[in-house]
Amino acid sequence: MSAQVAVPSTKGQLKGWHALLWFAGFFGFMFVVNGIFLWTAITTFPGEDTKKSYAVGLDYNREIMRRAHQAEAGWGAEIGLTGSVPQLHIRLTQANGDALPVSGTRLQLRHPANRALDRVVELTPVGGGEYTASLETLPPGTWSVQFSADVDPAADGDEFKASREIIIP
């Protein structure tokens, strides 16, 4: 009589190289998904909203003094839209209601969701402290108007600033 020894089947057993493949596949999948998330985050959010935000933060005390001087002097701006083709009108006034004389102006229109749409717009002086700009090429939606003017050419920077939200139909 001969004794037969049963050899255990190796079919379906987890071997070391199987574990290595599962391990590499899992972490490879994680790297691919994280790479997609990283690429999407970088391409959809440009980063800082304010250029040179560190320098702006350092100049914050100067900005507070500028705002206080503007309020003390009683300078104001009326900003609005008119016409079926959007026209932006800005009127600068002093405390007594007279026109505020300025030597230079700057107008920036900022889109709240897409900084690629931001643009600097050329203002046309109308007279009497009034300025106008055509906005016919501007896409419809909400825009932030940021206006600045140089009141004293001898001083450094713009002494007057005003902003307002407008809606282009």
C-alpha cells in the first residue's frame, strides 16, 4: 500500500507580489486623483486677489490717513449708469458741492468671479468735475467700479478714491 500525500492548491492564494501590486495600485490611484485635484485648483483659482498684497498691507496706515483726509475735506463721487447702451458717469464734488479739480483719473472695472475680465477703462472729461465712459463692450452682470484721482500733483499717489457696484443689463 502506498501513501498519497495531498498537495495543497496554490490557486487563489495571496502572495507577496499580489500585495505589492495592490499597494502600488492603491497609491498610484491616489497620486493620479490628487494630481487632478491639484491641477484643477491651480488652473481655476489665480491666487492673490490684490497685486502686491504684502506691500498694500504695509501701507495700510497710509491708506487710513488718506481716507480720513478725504472724509475731512468732504470730497465725494456720484457714480452711475445711464442710457440703453451703458454709459458710466462719474461726478466729483467738494464739500460745498462745487466740482473737485483733479489732474489725473484712473478707472478700473473688476468682475467679481473672473479676474481675467478685469479692465482699465478710459474716462472722458465732460467738464464741471464730470467724467464719462462707454461700457458697451462689457459683458452683462455685476461689476465693481474702482475710481481714483490725483488731486494734488505734488503729492505722491492718488488722494481720492471711490468705489461702487454696478449691474450691466
